[in-house]
Amino acid sequence: MGFLKEFKEFAIKGNVLDLAVGVIIGAAFGSIVKSLVDDIITPAILTPALKAANLSDLNQLTIPGTAIKYGNFLSQIISFIIVALALFLFIKAINRMKKKEAIAPTVDPAPTKEELLLTDIRDLLRSQQNKPL
């Protein structure tokens, strides 16, 4: 029974759940970036090159006489650059927020009534010890 309990504790830990959420969001973000690259950016950038080569689709960009589709490769490079840029900007924003939190001065809380009372008692005891009997 110990093995199942350990596995349950491991699977429910925050880090595992955070990783699962990150993977799911990453997959969704990846599909958005793929659509952005395939449907908007690549056609806008490569349409003149495709027209010059008398091609209608990026998948038709191949090295003649081979099955090497460098058009798909170009599309993946653009996707990678966009994802890397988005992650860079996201992490940069998080780091900026962390710096603001670190710079914020910490204010010591005011002493409670109990602490003030104990301080008074301590001071009275000290003053009594310093008096000659």
C-alpha cells in the first residue's frame, strides 16, 4: 500500500500539476503559432517568392529531383523564431515583475500590545536589578 500512497503524493504535487498545465497550454500555444505562421506570416512573406517560382503552396518548394521540402523547413524555422521570441518576452516580463517585488521595501510590523507589555516588564526587571538592596 505504501507504493500507491507515494505515487499519489507524487502525482498530486504542485510541480507535476504545474508541468501538466504548462504542457497543455504549450500545445495550445503551439497550434496558435502554427496557424499564425502557416496562414498569415508565411503567405505574406513568401507569396512573392512563390509567385516567382510559379508555385501556389509552400509545400511545393522542393529541391528538384528530390523529396526534400525546404518550404516546410522554412515554415518551421519561422514558427520556432516566433515561439522563441514570445517566450523571451514572457520571461522578460516575469523577471521585471520579480525585480519590482524584490525592490519593494519591507516594513517591519508595529509591535503588538503583548510585545510592548513584555518590553515594559523587561525594562522594569532590569531597573530593579541595577538598584542596590
